Amino acid sequence: MADTKHIVLTSHPPKGQAKPPGITWGAEDPHKRGPVIGSLNNPHQRNVIGVHSGAYGLYRALAIAAGKLDPVHKPDLTNTAPTSKIGPFPQWNDASKIVSLDPFGHVVADVFAGEIEAGLDIRPTIAVTRARISLPEMKEAILAGRVRPDGNVLLETAEANVTKAAIEPVWYLPGIAERLGVAEGDLRRGLFEYTGAMFPELVTRHDLKVFLPPIGGISLYIMGDVEALWDPAREVACRVHDECNGSDVFGSDICTCRPYLVHGIEECIRSAQNNGAGLIIYNRKEGRALGEVTKFLVYNARKRNPDGDTAASYFERTECVAGVQDMRFQDLMPDVFHWLGITRIDRWISMSDMKYDAMTAQGITICERVPIPDDMIPSDARVEMDAKKAAGYFTNEDVSEPDDLSEPHGRGLDQY
């Protein structure tokens, strides 16, 4: 059994000289902002609630309990630096712009090198690397002439070169509360009570303003020149996609998730080939953040409806099981755009009003909303599409006229 004598209760503020480094959220200088320390190696250093790694923090705890992992292990961050330079941007210095991730999370090994050398257990919450992605649909898109290999963004093998990033959630609780329009105390109490009192510090440690929630994170796939994302003279296409394991991975045709993801990748490739960039944001929010068990229960309820699976009962059956239609809280979704320095999206591969409204509320301009082509909608997904249309869930109207429908701002809707 691992030695746990170094663990101490942290339900009340420390006394005496054993105070952790402070965090001033939104400070321009990372040293004035302070590092995010969620490690338990030295509890007196901890300045956040929760632990690193999001949902995977529980697996780390399990590995320690099973004797598979040394509880005081520190990661060796040699040669782990990002493959692309991202930031800093002015948005990082506004405490209201980024509230659900640490904008310095990918550069802690660099900016806090001295603190790490001095013994502070500071860990990255963002990693950036290079890779290739391969989808069988890209071969079909090449054969159909919708995309063309260029040997750079898209290869003859139908593989696409990408820069990808993984982001763990880091919540600044006062900012989360302000974004959602609730009191910070009510937010803390709700998070404490309705997670089975998992984190008592939420209600006993109001001096700790940052929370590392045990939830899934975000994956980014960037096609083309990363710097084009924040260059106002170059075109940017983007698809924000919320996880749908059944469709995205296993090809279930009851929804449009994988087809829309594929359509988004095609559009991103075209923008990258047009001297711009394409961005896929993949959020771990399965089943509108209701979870896959709830999703499958709803599937059963829909299919066993005596009147059939109809658009009229689509959302009703979800609410009967889950109590709500959607728990994704798209209000927090724009934070990743602020981290990337993005102020404008030329081609927004989405018809969701919730996503659009969240973006514009954060001052990000969307020039054109691109719907999924009708011929990419599976027949079994028509119920979903009809239900969303009837509920006013989305629109396919252009939201503004770009200065120039040719370059660098993008294509018209008739140029799929």
C-alpha cells in the first residue's frame, strides 16, 4: 500500500506560513497570475480545488490505490513543449473572457521553470502536438471532387496534416458564476451538494477560486497554418462538435453527428488550402452532456412510442428521462476561441442557435453559418432534424454579409 502520510485534510484554510501561491485570474504576467497547482505531492502548495487530469484524475487515484503508481511521482516535462506557438493574446488578460481553461496551461514548463526547479509541482493542463488524421469519408470526398489533395494539408492518401491540442478543464469559479448569471455562493453550493459532497472545499474554502472539475476536456484539430487563426486577413472555418460516440466512432445513423463532423472537416480543409485555417473543436459532452446511458434510454422511449418516433415527441421524451433537453452550457464554449486569439469565424459549420448566440455574446463575429447538405443527412436522422427545426433549434440563414465573398473571407452557400 502506498504511503499516504503526506496527505492532509484541506477543508479549511491553512494557518501560519504554509500558504500556497496565490492566483490572480486575468493577470497579464503569468508570474503575477500564479501557477495552477492541483497536485497532492505537497498539500501546502495546492491552490485549487480538485486535481489535475479532469475525469482521468479518478483513474490516477485508482492506480495509486492499486499500488501501480507512485503517489509522489512528478512528470518529466523534457521535450514536451508545444509544437506551435499560441499566444499570449489580449483575451488572456480579461478575467471575464476565459473562465473554463488556463490560458497558460500549455507553457507552464517554460514560464514557471524557476518555480518547478524550486520544487513546486506545476503541471500542464494543455498539450499541443502535430499529427495526421484519416477518415474513410475523405477518400469518398476526393473521388467526388469535393476536396482535392494538395500534398500539404491533404495528402494523396486522404490523410490530413493537423496541429492538435488537448485541453483539461480549469474553472475560475467567480467567472463561471458571472457567465451563467448566478451568485458564486449558489454555484459553489450546487456543485458541492449535487456531486454528493465530493468537494467540501467548494463551501469551506472561499479563498480558493479555481476548481479542476472531474469532467471531460476538449480536443482541437487545426488544419493549415495555425497563425491564420488570429490573422484577420485570412479565412477561418470552424466546426464545434459535441461528442457522439455512437455516430462519431461507430457510425450510428440515428443522428447527423458523424456526417456533420465529416462535412466540417471538408470545409476546414478547403479553408486551409485557401491560405487560411480550419478548426475542429471536439468537446467531451456526450448526449448533450446528459450522458450516453440517458441517451440510450431516450432512444428506447422514442422507438417504443405507440405513435412512432416523431419530431413532435423528440424533445419531450428527452425531458421525461433527463428533466432537461440540453446541459452543454454553450455559454462556456467560446473560451477556447479566446485562448486561440480568434475574433472572427468566416465559415461557421453549424446551424445551432445556442452555439451561435454563445459566440456572439462573447464578441466573436460569425460571417456565415453553413448547414449540412441534405444529401449527407441519414434517413433515420430526419426525425432529429425535423424536431430541431420545429423547436427553432437552429437556422441556416447567413448572419452577415462578408466584405468579399471570394477571398479571403470564403465561399457562398452555393459552393459546397
